[in-house]
Amino acid sequence: MMYVNPTPKADLNRNPDWFTYTGVWTAYIFIIFFSWLLILSVSGYTPSMAWTIVHFSHFLVISSLNHLNFCFRVFWILNFCNFGF
């Protein structure tokens, strides 16, 4: 019987490598938690309202960054294809 030894795919996208760095997710959780503490202590809202503000702010930041990333890629492709932008 013949076996095929597949060659591993080349890792072309090195951007998400920082997700696996030591302490990234811990720092991410601490940033979220301390932003909640900051909103809770400065504004005087209830804890549930402070979490709502943190979640909504997180959504706005993440969606804005994803939108900018998409727009930069589209602009780069159009510029690369010499569409005059």
C-alpha cells in the first residue's frame, strides 16, 4: 500500500502570532477588568452599568479596528492595481 506524505503548508500569515505570546491573554483580561474598575470608581455607576459601558466600549474599539483593517486592505489592493486612488 502506498502512503502519501503531505508537506506542511507554509505559514504565510504571521500576524496572529502575538496571540500566543506569554501573558497576552492575562494582560487583556487585566485591561478589561481595570477599565471596569476605572469606570466604576470615576462615574459612580452601578457595577452592572459599568460592565455595560465596558462591553459597549470594547465592541466599538474592536469593530473600529476591524473596519480600519478591512479599509486599509481594500485601499492597498486598489492602489496596487493602479486604479488611481
